[in-house]
Amino acid sequence: MTNHSATSSRVLGALALGCWVLMFMAAHDIWHDTGRLDVWRLEGPPYADLRAFIVTFYVLLPVFVGQFVVAVLNDRKRRAPGRT
């Protein structure tokens, strides 16, 4: 991996994590402002889509964290002393 691509990978991973945290904070505020709806028990068309969004949203967190950790570890391994 080149120096440029390693830096790009780290920056994009950090940006993705930052966007996820911002989305989490905004959704948290919306959830509290709407009276903490129990979307798991509500019936009707919009709630099935909302549940799918919630599940995939939380699945993204370990994906983004994993991608960022791998990028940082690859960069550290590449910069380790004694490597040619």
C-alpha cells in the first residue's frame, strides 16, 4: 500500500466514523423529541422500513470501526522500523 492510499484509507475511515456519530446524535435527538416511540412494537407501513434502517445503521458501526482499525494497523505495520 502506498503512502497516499494508506493516508486516504485512514482519513476516509475517520470521516465515515464521524458521519456515523453525527447521524447517531441527530437520530437520538429526534427519537427523544418524538416521545421515544417504541418502533419495535408499532404497526403500519413506515415502521417496518424504520426498523430495517435502524438495524442496518447499527450494523454499520462495527464495519466502520473495523475498517478504520485495519487501516491504522496496516499503516503502523508499513511504518514499523526495520522494514525495507
